[in-house]
Amino acid sequence: MREATGEFDVKIQSQAEDTAPGATLGRSTLEKTFRGGLEGTGRGEMLTAITDVKGSAVYVAVERVTGLLDGHRGTFALVHKGTMVRGAQSLTVEIVPDSGTGELASIAGSLAIEIRGGKHYYTLRYHLDDAMR
């Protein structure tokens, strides 16, 4: 398993919101710029449900990442699922199977996100099947 680390900037732009008792549903676009072991951009769509209970919500997102990963050029997709239950957070971000292109055609793995001091950091744990590249 290989590991790439760095930081990223993210711009989230709200596209729609549907407010109703129980949960407010939202849809947003994502634009990211990655620096570090992954140099590139991400573009995606995010859906949210924010409940009436403070600190409870969920989001799902799909994004396509384009760039250079530890010297390998290509694209791959990520799928996100984040939940908060009364403030307790859980986040899973995985590389979509068989979504890689170019020198990243065989990529598989997961991404961890950490926010410290208002900045976003990532750790991408991945492997490439050299026989498929």
C-alpha cells in the first residue's frame, strides 16, 4: 500500500435546498485543488440532509480527481459518505473501483480527511497493479 499526503482547498457552492420538518435536503458542487503527493483538481456533486437535531446530518458525494499522483498521471473517482450523530463524526472516502484512467487505471484505495486550524489535509492510501498499467 502506498501513501500520498498533502493539503487541499475546497470550494462548495450550494445549488438547491429543500427545507421541510425532519431534514433539510441540499445539493452542492465541489471544486478542489490538491497539493502534495497528489497535485491536481477535483470536481464533484454533494447531497446533504441536515436534521432538526443539532449536530446530526449526513452527506454523500462523488467527485472526479484529475492530476499527478506520485508521478503517475490520470484520473479516478471518489465516493464519500459522512455522518454526524449529535456531533460524533464518521467519514468514509473510497476510490470508486475501476474508475482510474491513464497511469492510474488500476488504482484502488481510500482517502482520509483531517481539518486542522481551518485547513484541509488528506492522506491517500492506494495501490496500483503494475500489470494493468
